[in-house]
Amino acid sequence: MSSPLTPTRPTPGRVGGGIGLLALAGGLTVLVVRATGTVRTPLAVTGIAAIAAAALALIVLHRGRNSRKYLGAATLWGIGALTAGLLPGTGAETSPLPPLAFAVGSLGLLVVLLQLLVRARAGSDDPPLVVDALMLASALATAAWDAFARTGHHGPPGWTAAVAAVLVVSSVVACSSIALAIEQPRLRLAAAGLTVNGIGTALAAVCHHHDAVVASVGCAVAAVGGAVGLLCLPRDGVVRHGGQTAGRAARRLQVASLVPGPVLLVDLVLLVVDPRADSVLYGFYVAVLVTFTIRHAATARSIDRTTTHLTFQALHDNLTGLGNRGLLERALTEPDHASCLVLVELVGLDDVNDVLGVSAGDAVIAAAAQEVGSVAGELGGDAFRTAGDEIAVVLPGGPAQVLRHAERVLAAVTTAPARVPGAARFPLSAAAGVANCPFGDDYDGTDVMKPFVQADIALREAKRHGPGAVSVYSGSVAAEHARRSLLRDRLTQAVRDGVVDVHYQPVVSFTTGRVDKFEALARWDDPVLGPVSPVEFIAVAEECNLVVALGEHVLRTAVRTAHEAGVFSAGVGLAVNVSVVQLQSPGFTDVVVELLDRYRVPPRLLTLELTESVFLDSDSPAERVVTDLAALGCSIAIDDFGTGYSAFGYLGRLPVHVLKIDRSLTRSLTDDVNGQSVVTCVVDLATRLGLTVVVEGVETEQQAAICRFISAPLGQGWLYSRAVPRELLGEQLSRVHPVPDALTVDTA
């Protein structure tokens, strides 16, 4: 343990202070000697030694914010001992002044210890250590008074009051030290020294006129104990601890609290066996009862604070301070007025977490929660945080009224990033689901969280429409949710059993009419649901993390079937759609290599069709996988070009070989006056970049004629064929689609 008084270079101020203390000790000695003509040498010498030690420490060992307090306490104790030793020894054998001097001298130590005890539990819900120290001290002082009285130490009322005072002060010093050691085991040595100081001071004060030798020994022991205690106390105060350490300290203090009972019981037995009339002892017993009452009251108050604190923690979110799901459940139990639950999900936090870190993301969530809570309060409602990026708001009114209020709630979310440094550049939005909360006769109490479940269903519907959307729970929404739930279950089983079928749509040359390649397309005809649109079940596969398994099944089935039908041996290629999630899953490249080797497929005949989102992050794992696949010799195609983030910027830096123009642009060839110009520019730029162009959604001969006119090489659509099952692959492989000789194209 480090000393609180680290040696430093003496300064004039500290040297002057030390000399002043020595002069004070000498002046007091001369003054009392001249006035009384006598000196009780051992006590006086001890006091002078204590003052001199404090003066020396002030000169050479002064450092730490608590050092002045320690030196002041030591000096005051030394002055008290010196004063007691200089008081006359004749004619006033039971004078109250010596014990009173000791009591006053110990006040400095008492103040220091009480301050440390208060700081040791500052901000804690536990009972104050001061109360425990007073409880222990009252029992110790009572037992000490009875013991001294039974050994023949008596005196007039003034002496009795002074001795009682010094016993109280010394007991509090000793018991405060014990409580401090219990709370902070590293202060055991310091606490032992200060405990010895309190006991020695009490012994010296009581025996001052009855037994000078015992008093002198007690005073010397007290001086040594005080020096050890003050030197070993921490220079910068006591740091409050928590966790398991605080728990162990509380248990130790509970054990220590059992000590006063047996001590007082023994004293009461002695009082019954050898009764004596002692009003001071009775007063001490009253003090014991008072301190025990205060201690139990403090414990009860502490338990109440702890219970309140734990209840708040159990029902509120630590990050935002909003109520949690437990408090939301209480709010939904037996509502007394019409209300609705608005479930809000934040959108856009991933960018904040990825760029600025999780701490910034938490700050944005906290800011959004505060904004939403403020709006909810203005509308007479309450806000709750139910998940990481989910906030529930209970607002008064029916669905129509709350639907208007929900827009204010979503607008409040968008202002949150501006309150977090660096997050303003990341837009934050939200979607919301609204559900009615039954009350009165409509409330049956069977499932209080039913509105939450309904709002969550409505939220899922809103998320399908994009950020900023709000959906109200209704029968149609419930039916759609039920269908999607059934679809998830059936799709999981279908993927597990491998019953999702693969159909093949030809990609035809505009100039020769021959099939250049086939695109493999997943098809699912469920025995329960019937034919399910790929748009629907692929979206569900992405929601429930089945897209990797589904994509691998389609890839393996397509390559195997194309091999068996002789597609590759005829020099015709195969195109398979690959999702971003597949590219980011471990081992995807190995699956492709395995299939190429097993069926001896030339890599150039396998085209992997990707969406543009793969290339938005220039350093994404998916882009690195694409580069590896291109290095194998596979063709890389950009699917649905013309929607979303379409741009030519990444085409020059990435291994892209095929550009598939989206069917929306194909429709514009005949529906929009500028459509042909847009598609012409895309085809021209792609050709200049060395890319092959495939026009999707070709449904009429007029569209095909325009594509031939603008020199688009390949087309795909219902004009040539729908996607066909594996049984018709051979027929499609040998088919040559007619190419009209005369082209009539309206270029106006």
C-alpha cells in the first residue's frame, strides 16, 4: 500500500508551517507550566512528539489532496494529548479537563474517518457506512463505560460527562475504522492503526488520574497507532467500488453487525447478576436503541431505494430510458380508453454502425428514442423500446386518428442523426405498423400483447413498401401475413426436399434466330399453395435465410439438367441467377469449380447473372468472389440493367461480360418516344466497352425489329418462348426462330 505522504522538496511555506507547529507545542508547554507549576511528563512528551512528527511531515512529506487533513488531525490529537499531560496533577484528581482534552483532540481523526465513510458509498443505494459505524460504536461505548465503572473508575458529574464524551468519540473512531476496513480490505492496516488509536486514547483519558502508568502506555500506543493509520490511508481518498467486491463488503458488514448483540447481551447479564444504579449506563443503552433504530430505518430506506432502482431497471431500457416490453405489457393491460399501438422500425442504422461504429449507432438510437418519446408525450401517449431498432408508441385514439399521428412519429425519427456528431450525413428513416388496442367490453384479457403482434404484422407489410410507409392491421393484412407464414414453412420444406423445379428460357440471336444460351429460372408448384410466383417465393427466401440453399439447388439442378440434355455439347450456354448473399457465403466458388469439373463444362458456357448491388461497395467480399469466378473463365452478366443504381462507372473496372437490359426499358421502345434513344445509347456504350447485350422482355416482333435496327445482338422474352421444363430443352435447343427479311422500324 502506498503512503499518502510521498516525500517532496521542502518549500518555504511548509517549513514555516512546521516551525509554527513546533512553536505552538513549546508555547503551550511554557504557558501551562507557568500557570500550574507541574507537568505530567509521559503524556506531555507523547503530545509534543505527535506535534513534532506532524510538523516534520508537513515540511518533507506533504503531497496528496488529503494530506492537509491527515496532518491537521495528527496535530489536533497531539495538542489534546499535550494539554492533558500539562494539566495539574494535584488538587484535581478527577478533573474533567484531561479526558475532555483527549475527546477534543480525537475530533480531527473522527472528521477524517467520517468523510471517508461517506465517500466510500457516495451514490450507492446501500445503507450509509456512518450509520453502521455509529451502531457498532454505541455498543462498544456502552460496554466500555460499564467495564471502566466496574473497575472503580468514578468521579464527579463533570468528570463523568467528560469520560463519557471521550468514550463516545474514541468508540466512533475505532468503529469507523473497522467499518472502513470491512468496506475496503486494502485499508486493513490503516484501520487497525486508527482502531488502536481510539482504544488507546480512551484508556489514557479514563486512567489519567487513577493509573498514570496505564494512561501513559495507552497514550503512547494511541500515538503509534494514529501515525500508522494516517500514513497508510490513501492520499486521494477512498474510491467507491462495485460488482462482486461491493457484494462481499455488504456481506462482511452484515456479519460484523452481529457483534454488538452478544456484547450487549453479556453486559446485560452482568447487570442482572450484579445490578447497579448508573444513569449514564442507562443513557448509553438508550443511545444503543436509538442508533439501532436509525440503522434499521436506514436499511429499510436503502432496500426501498434499491427496489425502486431495480424495478426501474427491469421495466426500462438502459440505452434510451424508454420503457421496455415489460412496461409495454403493463400499459396494454386493461386500458381505460381507446388507443392504438404504433410499432416503428428504424431504417439506415447499418451505415452508421459500419462507418462510425456501434457507439455512434447507439447514440443515434438514443436520439431517435428521445425524439419519438417527445412526440408521443405531446400527443398524450407513451414510447417503449422493444428491440434494438424497434420503438413502440401507444397513442390515444382510433386507427384513423393515430395513422395521422404516425406520420409525425416517423418525421421525428429522421431528425435524430443531426443530434449525433458525424451522423448527420447518414439518412435515417423508419416504417411503422399500427394496431388497435381493445378496451372495455372488447378487452378479454387473454393475450395482452396481441396488439403488439398485430402491429408487427402490419410493420412487415409496411416494410415491403419501403421506408416511410405506414400500414394498419386489417383482415387483408392478416391474410397476407398468414399466407407468407405458410409460404415460409412450405418453402423451407421444399428447399430441404429439393422439390423446387428449374425451367429454362432461351436467349435468342436477333440475327440468326438460334438459341445462344438458356437462362435457368426457379419454379415452384406447391401441393398446398399451388403455383407460386418466383417474385413472391424468392423474396420470402431472402427474408428467412433460405436464398443460399435455394440458389445452390437451382445452380446444381440447372447444370446437371443442361449437361444431360446436351446443351453444353451443342455449344449453347447456360445462365444462372446468383444473389449477393450467395456470393458472400463461404465456399460458393468451390461449388462452381466442382460443377464445372464434374460435368466437364467449358467455363465460358456458364454465365452468372448478378444484380448491380453487388458492385456498390468496391471492396466487398462479393466483388472479390466475382473476380475469382471471372478468372476461372465464367461469364459475368449484370441483370436488370436500367433500374436502381444503373451506372457505367463500374463496368470498366470489373470483369463484366454481359449486360441485360431490363424489361421496363424494352417496353419503352414502343411506349415512350425517348425509349428507343435511351436503349440505343445503352447498346452503343456497352458495345464500345466490349460487352454483349441481352434485351429482356421482348414480347412483340416490333420490339425485336427495333432491337435488330439498333444492333442489339441477343433477346429474351415471350416472343420466342416462355421458360420451359427440362423435358422440352431438346426441342428448344434445335429450334430456329424466324427472322423477318424486311424490317419496318419507326424511328421518329
